Amino acid sequence: MSAGHPQDTQIRALYARFLAGWNQRSGVSVSSVFADDGEIIDFDGTLRSGRLSIAADMRRMFSEHQTPTFVGVVRSVRKLTDGVAVLHAVAGMVPPGADAVDPALHTVHVLTAVEDGGRWKVAVLQSTPARYGGRSDALAALTAELEAAR
């Protein structure tokens, strides 16, 4: 972990609010962390653009599917330029009814945050499946880390 950005705590809290909104199954809460023109690129590559579109899509998804619960671990936050920072995190998901994170659902999150009127917002959040090239030891280590973070 790094504390390389002056607003490290605020940007980590932004990511935590995203995860909390997801875990509450609230489209409004998920979208509230995004800039008006923010984007989310899902685990499967689906692109959602605009805070209002994200809210509507998340509401629909939460009403139609039982979604897993996220567990996230922030790896770093670093400044790109004034008013722009990037957060790297790893996340796991606990499927509904399961007692543990599912290694098949591990993801790497890259969040680009922008300062907007003194508040940090998500400009882009991208999820990439964490497969680690089939290295079972790396996947097992990540699973253990995420379980410990629960």
C-alpha cells in the first residue's frame, strides 16, 4: 500500500463507498460516487457511461439478479496531476449463499478519481478479471488475502 497522494484517505473512502453501495444493492449509492460523465467498465467488459445511466443500470441489475458481495483491498493511490489520482485495488466476491470468496470472481480494479468542486468523484472504474496467467499460487494468495479482509 502507498500513501502517495495528499488526499489518499478521501480517495480510499470513495472506493469504499462504491463497494458499500454495491453490497447494499443500491444503484443510487453506487452511482453517487461517479462524476456526471463517469464510466464503469464491468468485469465482462460492459461499458456504462454517465452517472444517471449507471444508476439506472445498477438498479435494474440489482432487481433482476442476486449479486455477489464485494470485498476489496486497496493496493495504492497515486497522484497523476493536480485534481486527478488513480487507485489500484483487488477485489473478491462472495456469491449469495456462499461462505467464502469465489476465486473465479477475483478482479483488479483501477479507479481514476477527479476532484470536482472540492469533492473526489470517480471518472472511470475498470474491473479486470484476476486470472494471473493460471498461476494457482498467486490466485491462492489473493484468495487468502481477500478472506482475511472480510
